[in-house]
Amino acid sequence: MVSSDDIVHSLLRRSDMVERIVAHFGAELVREGETDRAALARVVFADEAALRWLEQLLHPAVKEAVGEWALAQEQGSRPPALLAAEVPLLFETGMEDVFTYVLLVTRPTRCAVSVRKPR
């Protein structure tokens, strides 16, 4: 299984992403050569335009990384029968078209599971 959150954390450590974040927001969002996620969150969750900019930077890179991961799994010596990806912002990012099936698991007061095939 691959986690889009883990991918984002990895992207925020990549030097090319750090450089773009510094160019846009300033060096105060970097600590020890990596994006300071807490500082970045304070900025983008207080400013809708800043959040949109960050999403435009990260979402395509996440989609690409998920695709590369899936391809590597499928081309391995023992490809799995099922691949799973955890993507909390699946529909918001438009990534639902990447998958054959979407499984939604929620737990408000009791557990509910829904499976649907994307359009």
C-alpha cells in the first residue's frame, strides 16, 4: 500500500520542492534543509491563495508518484493481485480516475464501508 500523506512528506523534503517553497514563501519555512511542515501549515491554512498554490505544486507530484509506485509494483517479479493507495483528498485532487475501484471506509459512530467504481 502507498500513502499519499507519506508521499507529501517525502516531497516536502526534496530539494527541488524546498527551493520552490522558499522562492514562494521565504526561507523561514525551512528548518535543517527541509520544509518545516508545521510552519507551512500555519501559513497555508490561514491563506486560501497560499493553500491553492501549494496544492498546485504538490497534487500533480503526488499523482505522478502514485502512478510510478503502481507501475513498479506491476512490473516486479511477483506483482500483487491488488494494489491499494490511501488518498484522503482523492476527489478534491481529481485522482479518482487513476483507480479502477474506490473503497471508502468511515467511522462516525459505527463502521460503514462503501465501494464504487469511478466514472
